[in-house]
Amino acid sequence: MAGELLARLAGDGPAVLASVADSDVCVVTGWVGGQRRWRWVYGEAMAGDGDPEQLEASFPDRVRATAAEITDWVHAADLPVVDGDGLVEALEAGDVFAEESLQRLLVVLGVATPDHSEPDGQPSPSPLGQPTGEHPIAAGALGEVRGEVKAAAIDHTSVGWRQLVLDHDLYEFGEPPAMVSYAGMVFLASDPPVTAIGHYAIPVEEFGVRLGATGPWIDVPAEHTADLAAAAAWARAHVGRAGASPWPTRPPLNIEVGLAQATPDPAKLTAHLYSVAPPVSYQMELVTYVDLETRWDALASWLDGVRHALLEPIAAAYADRGGSVEYGWNWPWTPYSLGVWSALHSSTGRRSTAKADTPSWSRLLSRVRRGELSGVSLDARVMNGDGAWGDRWGSFTVGAWGRPGGTDSATVIRLAVSEPLFNLIDGEQPVTALLDLTRVAATDFDIATGYVDVGRWPYENFPDHWPSDTLRLDTVTSGPAWILILGPKHLGRVGGRDTVARTAAFPIIEELPAQSGPLTWLQASAHAQEFDEAKRTAVAATLTPGMPRSH
């Protein structure tokens, strides 16, 4: 049926038809004379088109075969001759967003022109260096948001309402009487209001039914539309009937704990601030400029050690509580299961996912030891009631990724575990394991700089949003953290060890051995829970000579 539809769309051609699925997968086909002459899939591993390892192994042959088919198609369609090398490069593209790879191919085929609106390579300033401590934000500081503001009652027995709660883990927020349409978004009219979902171009009267709205959408009086909180308060008082109360243990919203990122768009800021805040996570990030060619074995062993020390106990504890643990990219997963998978970049830039059970993980580590990958990670996440990624529990990730920069290429090693997953393991064992693993990695990989922090957001943007691909990271930082690991250059930038010690910002100072010079471990408190806003401010003041990272 789909083939017949495509044939009708293509007609006699020549034609190129493409479909993109959520930026992960793009299927492109070429037609002439009513016949499909070639087909190519970007992100085939995400599409479940076959075993990821087999897809990777057959990739070079498939590129050559498809390039030949496209060349024949160009000849049959009497189109201008394409550049063979450029065609191969376009087919090999593995951009994060599949539509970007599609654009490369269309340019080579002459169907599209290069997008000259792309950045010229000069980084724009990045809002780094902001402390991530928790502090409520005044609701009235959001600015004016235009658009109609309406409210409708909620039918708490409807399928739409139940599905909304299931998809967004909103069961702890109770049953507010109404929902509010504000700046293209639908919010629960609770206290405080909670972001539900965007409707934008779809009339809210049509969209709201899918969420459990019942009855007419009523205009909120203008005097109550100065901000979302005022509109929600009016709706609670005049529309619908409340059901169950929110749980005392409900998760906080971003507006209750602080900002993750700044945005000049008041509408986007409103939706962000009233969204459920991510859980607290323990985050470690290390940067090394050492060529890992002679240390692939050490990297594979370290990654395997993280799996044994942290992920396996977390998975076992989750299973002991009656949860399902699934190893592989299974979309959708079993509702409320713990999904575990791996992601990788080949040395040619190909991105794919792979299973993460013990045999698959062993095969992946073998590829790491052979130096075949430029990036690898092991990830885990608790799913929501619909089998999709859930946010309530946070996530686990460990990985190493190359950061190209000419002669100054860096490798970034990162480990992050959410507090809810950490809490599945009793006592201080998981935190102790994380710090021990950090010390081992810092020494084994001769790092230039690094940090360990605890918060709801990483204190640095990692890794695709750095302000510059060529900026060396061993003399600058972007902000305070619970533990900082500085090399000699960076330590000198902030005045040296004695100067740092006199500030009393770091009561725990250690030296770690490394080939390129000793590393200095600066720890702001004995326990992460003691690293409060006052200590973070003191650390920030100490680091001022080395901030901000974005120039």
C-alpha cells in the first residue's frame, strides 16, 4: 500500500521522495519512469532494519551499491552527472539529525542548494558558568506572553486524561479541576500549574479532548492573564471540579528549584519553568588530550568496571523490587521497565545502537580494544507507563567520546547516575565507587581537567554544545562543582595550590599521579549533600580567574 502511494507521488519522475521519523530515521528513494531505482536509510539501526553489528559490517558494501544505483538513476533520468566522491560522503553521513544527512544528499544530487545560513564556524557565546543551586524563581518575571488564554474542565475518568498521566508520569500531581491553554501550551491548572503538552497550530478545542478536557473552553478574563500562575488560579476557582490531591512526595517543578537554561522566548521559558524538574544526578566528566591508541585496553577495562560496580547492582536491585530489566533497543519497552542499551560511533563517524546484554557488551568492548570506535556509551533509563523514556527516575550513562580539534583532539569521559537509581543501592557504596572510578580514570588517561558534581543539570554543556571545538579545556572552566580535578596549567591559572588552600573553599586537597604532571583533587565538602549554595558560591569565587569557558 505504501509503495503504491509513493509511486503515485513520484509519477513518471524523476523524483526523490524522503520521509523523516522524529529526526532519528530518514528513508530516501529515487524514482524514474514510475519505478523505484534506489533506496537509502539514514539511521537504519534506530529503525530496527536489522542487527546493528551486521548493519555496521555491511555498511561499506551497501554504500558502494547504492552509489552505483544512484549513478544509474541519474543517467536514466538524464540529470547532470553527480560527483562520485561527494555522493559516497553524503551516503556515509551520520548526523545526529537525520534531516541534516538528507540535506547533504540533496545538495550532491543537485536537488537542493547549500544552506548558507549555517554558522560560519565562529562560536556564539554560551551562557555557561551559572551556579546550579536550587532557588525558586519569581513567577512574575517571565515577561508578556501573547495569545488566547482559555480554560476547560477535566474529566478524570476519560481515556485522554489517563493517557496524559501515563505518558508524563503525572500521577503524583493529583487531579486538578481544569487545564489552561496558554501561549500554545496546555497546562494543568494546579497550584503551581504543570506543563502538559503543546498544541500550537492545532485548535485547543480539538486538541484538548485528547487530554481529557470536557465541556467548552472558556476565555480567562483579561485581568487574570498577566502570567500563567494567575490564569491557573482563576481556572481552579471557576472551572471544573478537583479530584485527588497532589502527593506530598510529588517531584518539584523547574520554577521551584531553579533554571536549567536561559531563553529569551517567554513562551518557551514558561513551559520550561512549569515542567517537572529532572532528578538530582551525580555527574563526572574528565577531559584528556592524550592519544588513547596505546590505552584502548585500559579504557575498555574501565568501562567494564563501571558496569560491574554500578549498573549491574542497580539493575539487580530494580529486578529485586519486581521491575523488568531489558537489554537492547526495544522501542517501545515494557512499561516501567529499566531499559539498558549501548550507543557507538565508528571511526568513520557512523552512529548506531546495540544490545547491552553480557555477550553484546563483550563484543562491543572488543571493538573498543581494537580502536574501531570514536565514541561509545552504556545507558539505562526507567520507562514510563507507555513504554517510552520516563523522566521521573532519571538515567544512567557512562561513555567516552572523541572531541575533534585538529592537533588538539580531546577525549571526554563521562559518568552520570541519577539519585533515584543510586538510591536503589544501599548506603554510601555507589558514591564511593563513583569517586574511586574517577580517580582511576584521571590517572590512567592522564586527564587535563575534570569535575564531579551533584545537581539537577550538568554544570557544563556536554559535549555537543561547547562554545568552540578548538578551545583547549586545560586552562579554563565554566563553573563551580563539588570536586574539581585540575592539571598544572589550570591550577596555575587560579593562583596555584597554596592560594587555593588559603581560600578554605576546598577543605580536602589531594594529589593524583599522572604522566604529564600531578593532578590536584579539590573537594569542597566531605559529602555531596553538604555542598550547599554557600559552598558553591565560595568555589565560584576561587575559580574566577579561570572563568568563563566561553570567550
